[in-house]
Amino acid sequence: MPHPGLKPQARCSAQRLLMAKTMSIRVELDECVEVWRAGEWAVLPTTEWSEIIRRKKDTETKFDIISLGVDYHVDLETMTRTELKSGRSRAIRFAQIERPEHSTAKGFEAFREVFHEIAVEGEGHEELVTEDCLLQSWPGVVDDEDLLVATVSQMYRCMLLREKQGVNLQEWVHYWALHRGDPPKSVFQEVNERLRQLVLHDAQVLQRLQLQFESAARTLDIGLSRLALSLQELLEVCRSMVEAPERRIEQTLAGNVLQAHQNGKLAVEEDEHLHYHDFLNVMLGRHRQRVYMWMYDITAGKANAWSWLLGTHFTAFWHTGVVVEFADGPGEFWFGGKIFVSPPGTTPFGEPLEKRFMGYTYKSRDEVVYFIGANLAFKFHRGSYDSLTHNCNHFSDKLLMHLTNEHVPDEILRQPEKIANLAAVQLVRPLLNRWLGTFQAGSEPAPAEAPADLLAGLGPSAVVRFARREGGLQQIGRVDSVCGDYCVVKSLDFWRRCLVERHLHTSRLTRVLAPGRGLCNHHINPKEEGGAAVIEGRAGCWLPSLLTAFEPAAKQLSSPPASARGEGPVISYPVF
């Protein structure tokens, strides 16, 4: 992220600077062929796209080819590439690819060449890149010197994996190889956090992983330094690591990958390519999970019949949800006044018209829920819902960008713009907002049992004050989840300095709210309670002086209700 002290305009400039290369490379463009796979256009292997272009020049439009041992049928009239064995078709297109003019280096060698050009000698005669090296080698002329210094400082910190000054060769290659794969921005931090733990135990583990990846992926030659592994090549790399005589960390990592593949949990297709960031995520034990956008017609097929009234033709009025196939069971995230997660197919919208594959994510369920709480919950709530300008599709767009770096298609996201100014739409707009923006969980208490505005704000990331029994010691906690009648609150045990889960009834928690304290405050109110700074309120509502008269039941819950774990009755429950 840009330097926090920069003004908004400067932050935009800093983001552009961060994407600049540390050297000027003159390039020429060659024609190539790309395939739509995993939610992005990916360049086909050189031998394959060269053959397709040769056939195109010979005026052939339909033909069979073999690539990496897989048989395909290519149709240039429909621009599709079909795997003959499985029958799966993917869209293809002709595009341009960069070719370096001054260097013949391929793969990671291009990164190493630049490193040796700008590095200086550090401690123990090791070559290192410092902040000064980056400043002096920055391409072009930057007028704002303070902005450049802040940008270089941020880049330098992102490169560092060791607890030492100076970026070594492996850290340099790692940083630029991640950029070349163009993953979602959150991938950088997540991968680096895990790598830092490994590097602390074995300083050479990153170098060995890079060499393993590069040696196996070199033959694919996908663009300028954009290497990738096929599934079979990944498995071969893992087998070679496991069979190595030396006992090293990567032997355990590789063994886990092979075991996951044997159990059918690797989620990698035969014809897919794993870039450097994919390789590291898989090796670090992160589950690769498919992400879909489920598309529903809220008119149940009547949209076409209403075209005369709206003045334009619609096949459907779209509601979307984001389905992630987590390792512990799939979940569908959607917005309807609250942010819900449901077992796919159990939402109030019936069966989806389309289940569109959007790509992959390595984020766990907890990571997704945390992201929603920290970044989306305060934007998407009952008070902010608008059927035209701030609806379920806008929520899906934000979540998909975080998970897969993909947007909701414009034909869905901008559909309301085509009808927003019509008198008929403005007339029914309040009704649509009440219908689509006030969904309740399957077993939530009725508003009569607790203040409606409080229930609307009582969700994960809300900071609460509570007591486990009447007159007991008040504690500060953060709501972790709400499922039906139960609220899981995590409180800080100051003696042990750890978080302790408390399972409370939401009805009891809300009924005892002090008079006049029933309104949710959506502003950030950091406080200090018991010597500890309470900051979790940043993502939700601050509920001051919320004291429960909770009476311990005969048998305390040792875990969340069965429905919260995906067992028992199938219900939708709000995550935020």
C-alpha cells in the first residue's frame, strides 16, 4: 500500500509508480494466442500458439493439435479450443506478447541480470540491493521527489523477507516473480507472511523452491519471464523433493501436496498452468478453492414481459452471490440488508440461471470472513442498501476482486443505470429496497423480542461490553459470529493474554441494553478498556454499555451450534 502520509492524489501516483520497472526495457510485440482460464487470459505455451498462428496463415480454420501431451481441437471461427478427452471448451483470442530487445535472458535470469547491475557489496561480501540502489536506478524522471522516496521505501519493505538490512538475490527474484504472475494484491502479504516463518528456520529454503520451480517451468516459456507449471510438472517436482536424500523443510511440504492430490483436494485441472504465486501457495499448504458467481433472476422469468414498460429488453434482473468451494464445505456469500453466508442453493432466490466460474482463491473461510468484517461490513448494511445503486451485485463485485481479481460483468453491474430514471422504477424503488434489503436469518429472533436496530448492528466485529452473570465482572469482547439465537463473543483474558470464546443468546444480549443506548453508532470509537486498546470496532458498530444478564445454563456450549458448523437444519445466517 502507498505511504499512509500521502495525499489521495499522491497515493494514486504512488500506485502507478509501484508498477514501474526498475529498468527501462525496449520491447517489440509479437502475435500470440491466449486462452481464458481461471478467470483470466493466459498465454498458451510457445509451441502451441506458434502452431495455431502457422495454421491461421495457411487459412485453416478447424484443426487438431497436441500440446504438452494433451489433444485439442481448435476452431478459429468460434475462437474456441476444446480438449478432446474431456470435451471442455475454452475461449481463445489473438493478442500481443512482449519480447525483450536487448537481452536473451529468459525466466528468472532477467531478474537476476538487473539485480547484479544495481546491487552493492554488503556484509560478508554478499550482493544486496538497498533503498539507495532502487532510487538511483529508478527509470524515467519523477518530479515529486518525496513521492518517489515514499514509493521506493514501500517497495523495499515489501521485498524484505529476512530480519536483515538489504534485499538479497532470492528476495529480489521472489518480488518480481510474484508481480509477473499478476495475482490479487492480497496474495503478496499472505505468501510473504508464511515465507518469513520458513526463512527464519532455513535461510536457503526460498532459493531451493525457486530453483525447483524454474527448472521444471522453463520449457513453457509463457511470455517474458512468465513461467508456469502444469499439474504433472508440479507433481514431478514434489516427487523429486520427497526422494531427495537430504532432510529439508520442502520434503514435508512436497509430501503434503502429493497427499492432497491423492485425496482429490488439490483443485488443479490437467490443462491448467500454475504461476509462481500458485506454486508457492500450493507448497505452503494453502487450499486452492474454486470461486463462482451464481446468477439469479429475481423476476422468476418475467423480466422479458416487462420490457414494454421499461423501454428496453432484459433477459433477467440479476441478483448475484459469490460461492467459494472451501475445503470444509462450500459457502455462498450474498448481501440482502445484511451480509449472509448460506449453503449454496438455499437462498431465497431459488435456482440460479448460471453458475459462472470466476477463478481460484487460496483464502480460507476465516480469512474471507475477516476480510468482509474489516473492509465491507461497515459499507454494506441495512441502512446503506439501495436496489439501484448499492445492492447485492456491488457487494459481489468487491468480494470477487479480493478473491480472484475479477469484476462482476458490466452488463450486470450497470443494469440499474438503464432504468434508474424511469418514473415506474422510482415509484417501486422503496418497495424493492424493503423487499431485497431486509432479509432475516432463518432462526433470528423476531423484532418484538429485541430492538430491531440493535439486531441490525449486532454482527461480527461489533465491540460489546458484557457480563457472564448478573452483577458479574464486566468484560469487553468482540462479536465473532451470529448464528440464529446464538452470538459468539471473543473476550480478552487479561491474566492469560488470550482470547476466550463466550457463547451467548442474542436475545438476552440485546434485551438488557440500557435505556437510550439502542442506536448503533457507525463511527469508529477506539477506547482503552482495562489497560488494553479496543480497536476491533473499526469494521462494524460500536455498541456502548451493552451489559448482558446472562445466566449460565445447566450445560454450557463447548462449540458453536450445529447449524453454525454446517450440520443440522440448513439455514442462512448473517456473517455481518
